[in-house]
Amino acid sequence: MNIRNYFLPPFEELDFFCFPHSVGRFTRPNYIPPNNHDVHRETGVRDFSLHFVVGGKGYVEMHDTVYTVKQGDAFLHLPNQRMRYYTSEDDSWDIYWIQFNGRKLADFLLERGFHESSVWFMKEIGMLEQSFLDLMDEIERNNISRPGKISTLTYSVLIEFMGNAIPFSSRKGREKIDRIIQLLPDMQQNSHLPFVMEEWANKAELTPNYFNSLFKKVTKMTPLAYITKCRIQTSKQMLLGSPSLPINKVAMASGYPSASYFNKVFMELEGITPSEFRKNHLYEKITVPTDV
């Protein structure tokens, strides 16, 4: 088995939000017989531990259940929690791992629903793998000479995981989840049109209630909240890209029937009015004195 791993000293004096104790990847080349990657730690480790499978398969024992994990699956262990996981003998896994900790990290994870050791699958795996690679490349190139950069890249791994993690219990509905993910670009492109839940649910071949529930599980927001964010994004581009376009025209082109309602929604999300946003972000015209 090829092992690319790095073990780092703590930088507690720098009080980072998150920092890795170790990070690496286990890979078995095709020409090497199956190995016995088998980990059993009854009291776990002192840090948070995240594993991400990108090939092959393996098994995780958690909460009296044995989970089969394969490409796109991840499992998170909280500090000092029992750890038992091992690769498949007939299809050895290709797996990344990171052990990390940091200031107020436990509260941060708890507030976002990561309150126990758990198994997840990723709705998108490319960015998480790239985050792992970026972190390992930084350590390989610069060792520990740039701890701030290491902390930043560790945060990137964490956020990519949290942003794409879907409870493993939903995995049987993967096909339905994929339909929702595939709809997102169309929803963004058509966000200026009236939002009708039933129409989008029909496109996903789901009932409106199930569509709404599954959409929230996949994106961490309701379909209408997603449409609203898309509309505000569109309006921002127009506010700055077409400085002379009246606010009521921007509102209508973004999907809002009136400037007053547009102002209200924009204010709720951005904390300022569309006019103030435009004024704050447009470059001020520079007047050059004629006598210079």
C-alpha cells in the first residue's frame, strides 16, 4: 500500500480555529495484493478525525452498526470516541484522512449538526478531494514554515466536507438527490421567472412536499431560499454592470414585481438597499484638475 502521510506539531500558541495533527492518503496500487488496513482504537484519538473514500470500499463500525463505505462516502469521528474501520479484502479502498482540532471547533460543528460520530456521503466529491490534495501539497512543499496557510487549507477541507455532506441514511435515495443537484443550474438560470414549487417538483419527479424536504437536505436551504439567493446574485450583477439601469428595472429583471418588495428582500439579505449597494461598490469617478 502506498501511504502519503504527514504528522504535524501543535501550534496552540497561535490559537488557530482549526489545525491538523495529521493528514494523509492510503492507496493500494493494482499490482499489490489486498492489504490489511484495519484500525481499532477503543478510546479513539484526541482530535476530530475525518476519512473520505475515493475508491474501493471498506467498513466502518459505528453505533452498533457496520456500514459499507465506498467512493464518495465519508466518516467523521469525534474526539475520544471508539474507532473501528477496515478495508475490504477484495476491493481495497483509496482513502484520505485528517485528524484536526482547534479553538471552538466543537461548538462550530455542533451548531451545524455534526454532534456525533457519523457516516455521510458527498453530493460532490471533486472539491473535497482537491482540498485534501492542496493541504498535502502545501505541507510537502513548505513543511510547517507556513502554519497559517496550513490552517486555512484545513478549514477548506472542513467546509467542503460540511457543505457537501448528506446523511448516510439518505443514500438509498441517491438517484432522487442527483435529480435535484442536476436541477440547480436550471433553477439559477430561470430564477427571474415566477417560482412554482409544483413545476420544479415535477421536473425532479417528486411530490412537492418530498421535493421541498429533500432539497433542504441536499442544499441546507429551501427551494425558495435558493431561488432568492439566485435572484439577489443576478440583481447584484445588473446593479454594477448597468449603473444607469433604474432600480425598478433591475427588480423586474431579477424576478421581483415591484421595487419596494425587491428593496425589502435585498435589505433582509444584504443589510443595505440596492441603491446603497450600487453606490458602495461602483468606482468613484476621478476628476483630473485642468491645471495639472
